[in-house]
Amino acid sequence: MQLARWFAAALCLCAVQGAWAQDDEPEGWDVNVGLGPLALREQFLLSQTHLTLTPQDPRPTDRGRWRIGMTLDWANTFGRKNTTYLVDGETVTTVPYVRYGVVEGLEVGLDVPILWRGGGSMDGFIQDFHDAFGVSQNGRERLPDDDFDVFANDREGNFYRLDDEGWGLGNVGASAKLTLAQGDGRMPALALQALVTAPTGDQRHEFSQGGWDGGVIASVSKGFCGKLYLYGNAGLTAISNDSQGPLDLASTRGFFMLGAEYRFTRCFSMVLQTSVTSSYFDEEHLDEWTWIAGLGPKFQLGDRCKVEAGLLENYGGYDFSADFGVHLGFEVGF
């Protein structure tokens, strides 16, 4: 209830702040970048151990400025393939981060993920939702609610089981984003970001596979009349340890995102986005791309504070992606 009241107060504040500003002509970065896409990370339970890409916009941190923030994602995964594969559990991914503008158009960043996995408490709600809208349960109703059960066989029949529940440190990540173009009324904004994660995660509880991962992501955005903003991302990740027990993992994965933001006022937007990621496994019977949709509001409180919330739902690759999730994030600049 306190969270709901907080967001209601934020919305009222945005309405007051935005009433006088909604007809202002956008300038500078505001021409092509609004409040940005939702920072919805991939929440498939097994992918916690490796680098995954987060939707980006091209706007960099201003030179000499800092941005600190945190994202929190709580998601439920349920996937099964006959008797050879089952992932039934929930994850919480909390990521404190910092960004710094080194020079104009170049920022560096650091992410420190804190991870949890376990049985959770979403199963009953998700089953009721599926029943209400006629969505298949995929066998979910035949298993105990809020249980944690993860196992798989590789192509030779070797068995893998993940038993560890609880909290642990993930792989710490560093990034550098270079703005290639701010764009204008005719041309879009464009940026390129490189990322690397170190094997700092808790290997004993399998929050890391012990290798270095790297990635690159290009982001583009275009604004229209200071109200509508379109975003696009294309990226690639590569992992150095491409196995999880006896299972072979894809050594490289593609990532694509399309999003639209409508800015109702200077400090309140709604965002709808979709992301597509290539297969996590390099196993013929487990090879499937995943499709995720996200929807939620973003608020700008003053000049330096942003808050966002969102829901995620998979609509493809059901057995290898989070079924449903909740997202929160905040950021302060100084």
C-alpha cells in the first residue's frame, strides 16, 4: 500500500510539473530521447550465471556527472519438455549501478548484481491468470505450487540438476558507452556500448560459471513532436565458459529490442517494448529463441531523478524464458 501511494503521489507531482511544460519545444537530447526504454533484463532462471543485455537509449551521462541507481526484477520461470527438461522457480535480480560521464559523449559504468532464486510465491496468481484468459498451463497445475525444481538432460542423456536456492553475488560488470550521433529533427540519435563481466559470482551456488563474458549493443532512437519516441537495440554477447554441467550453452547470443514511449508530460511517460533473444542452449532439443513484452510507466522527478515500473510477459519461447515478472528501478544524477 505504501508503494502504491508513493507512485500515486509521483503521478500527481508529474501532472503538476508537466502542465506548464507539455507544449514546450524539445531541445538537445530531448529531440530524440525521452525518458528511455524500461531496463528490463532477461529473467530466465538459468541465465543468471551469464551476461545478458539490458535495453538502452543513446543518451550519455553528461561530462563530469554521475548517475547512481538500482533495478529490481522479480520473475517466475516455468518451462518443461516431456521428462527431459524442467525449470520451475523464481528469481530476484537486484542490480545497483553507477555511471560517470568521462568526456562529452562517453560514459563508463559499473554493475554489481545481487541474485536470488527459489520456489517463490507467484504460481497461484499465474495459474489463475492463465485460467481467466484461457492460456495453457503447460503442466504447471500438476506440480506443487511455489516449488523449486530444475533439471535437464543433454543430447547424450547426461543429467543435470540445480538444487541451490538462496542469495548470492553475481558477475560484476563494467561498460563503456560512446555516442555516435545526437541527431536532430530529421536524423536519429545513435550510440554503441561495450560490456564485460568478471567471474566474481558465487560459483559454489552456481551464480557464476567461472568465465569472462563480453558483449556489444547498438542503440538508436528517434523522437516525433516531443511526444512519441521510438527505440531500437541490436546486440551480441559472447561467453567464455559455454557449459552448464553437461549442457552445452550457445557461445554467442543475439539480442534485439524495439520500444515506443509516449511522453504525456515532461516527467511522465508510458513505455511499451519487446525484446527477442537467441537460444541460451546449444542443444538441439533445447534450441529456441525467446520473446518478451514489457509495459510500464516512467517518471522524472525534478531534473535528476527517474523512477520506473513495469511488467514483463513472454509470448514466445515459453520454456526458456521468464513467464511473468515485475520490474522496478530508480536513478539519481548529480
